[in-house]
Amino acid sequence: MQELIEKFEELKNKILATKKLLDLEAKKQEIKKLETRVNQPNFWKDQEKARKVSQELSDLNGEVGQWEELHKEVDDGLSLVNEALKTKKQENKKTNGDFFNDLEKEYERLLEKYDELEFYVLLSGKYDKNNAILAIHAGAGGDDAQDWAEMLLRMFLRYCENKGFKTGIIDKSAGSEAGLKSAVVEVIGKHAYGFLKSEAGVHRLVRISPFDAEKMRHTSFAMVEVLPELEDIDVDIKDEDLRIDTFCASGHGGQSVNTTYSAVRIVHLPTKITVSCQNERSQTQNKETALKILKSKIYQYYQAEKEEEKQQLRGEFKEAAWGNQIRSYVLHPYKMVKDHRTEFETQDVGSVLDGGLEEFVGAFLKSELDNS
């Protein structure tokens, strides 16, 4: 019984420490401010802005409420154990086995609940809760690299599907013989950037090439870029600083799927930042989407005070070639996926390529917290 008390007390201390780390008291104050705004008579005059404020309030209430509820449940459990121990000592009775087992099960349930909530502590970065823009670029390796880029696109789309994120391919450039040269995907979901930022960097594939008649082993590379999508940002973009090109959207293999010039490419001349969009039917919609992404990129570019932050936000954009890889996927002569930043590895390559990235993401987020 004393051991169970110690377990509950240890869990309570963990919760208190985590609440302090999350600064829940400050979030409670923010909830009060937002509730005051929501209750203003003209709050719904600007419905788009009101919707965002309401969502922020809902998210904060959910986060604070979950931790407060868990704290109360642990306190209740601790009180029951202490009361049982007190009664046992006073009446000199044997511990009721069923009651003790129920308290043990309650502790295990609360510990599991804590572990689930604790994971979101790892997603408390500045942009972690935002939607994400994910870009894949084929690197060194010719047709193999372009095929590898398409394999990565499938892997990330499956991962996002498993997480319940909505995805939309904004731009896609087909490879000359197979796969793709590049692809840009918008990922919409709570903490999409926080979950996907671990994937930014060079991904290396080692396998028997399906494009080699002699069936030799080849190594190919692809670069993954992950950016947080930023809304309601004040970025002054002058018209004369933009070069806007329009072209026909195309499908895999270059076959025309649109006979009008609906696809849009925007270049910000001072920074050379380029964004393309061709997923919408109209040129106007593609331009709006491209401008939204461009604003996010420019904002980050100018707001980053240190080169380290620039690299961190952009995903350490290095050449997709030897020596720069963050993760290796080996299909021959053995099977292994290894992350070179965290040293986490698995032999279940098939599951990983099918979107099973949870353990890699978790290992990265924990290492990021340890290094902060």
C-alpha cells in the first residue's frame, strides 16, 4: 500500500512539473481575455477572425481542462489510497485485495493518460501547432532519385492520413522517366508542423535499382523541406518585387490536363524565393494559394534573427547528396531504416515506407526537448 502511495505522489509531482513547464496559469489568463472578446456584441461581425479566435479559445480550454482533470483524478486516487491505509492501521485489518487491485488499475490508467498528454509537451514550439507546407526535391541519383522522391511523397501522404491530417498537392513536377522531380504539399491539421518538422533534411535510399539492367545496388537522395504555414501575418510585398508567370497545369508524364494558363509561379526577386501552385482550377485561386505560402516564407526569412533559426525553419536546406543525410533507408543487402540524428533505427522498412513514422517522430521530438 505504501508503494502505491509513492507511485501516486510521483505521478502528481510529474503533473505539477509539467503544468509549470506549460505555464498553464498564463494560459488561464489568456482564456479569460479571449472569453471577454468572444462576449463582445460585435464579435461575429468579422466571421473569419471570430472563427479563429473561437478555435484558439477552444484549444486552450481543451489543453488546460485535460491537465486539470488529470491532476484532480490523481489527487482523488491518492486520497483513496491514504484513506485505505489509515483505516487499515486504525482497525488493524488486512488490505482488501480487490480494492487494492482496483487502485493499481486506476494508477496504471492515469499513468497512461499522463504519457499521452506529455507527448504534446514536445509540441510546444513557436510554430508547432500550425499547418505545414512540405516540399520534396529529387537529388543526386537520376531516375532512382526521382523514383525515391515519389516513394517519399507516398510515405508522407500515408503518415498524414494516419494522423487525420488533410493534404493537398499544391505543385508537382514529373520526372523525365519515372517518379517526380519535386512536389509541394499543404498539410492541414492540429500540430501538423510539429509532427512533420522531424522530416526536414536529406533522405538517403540504398537498394537494387529497378532502372539498372544489371541489377546493381544504387544510392539515391531526396531533400525534404518542411515549413509552418503562417496566417494573419503583416508582410509588405511590393508588386514590382514579384515576377508572376502563368502556365498550363500538367499531370504525370507531362500530359496536359488543363488547356488554360491556370498554374501560377511567383518569384520574389529580392530574396529569390519561388512558389508554384497548380492544384486549383482557376488562376486566381492558384495565385492566392501561392501568395499565402510566399508570405509565410518571406516572413520567416526576415524574422529569423540568426542563421541557425533560418536553417531550423527551412529544415536545414542542404544539398541532397552524400554526407548530408538525416536518415538512411537500406533495402539491400540488409533492411534497416536509421535516423542519424537520434540513432533510432528499425528493420521494419516496409512499415516505415507505408507511413509508420511515429517512432522516428517521437525520438526526434524527445531529443529536441533534451537539447533545448
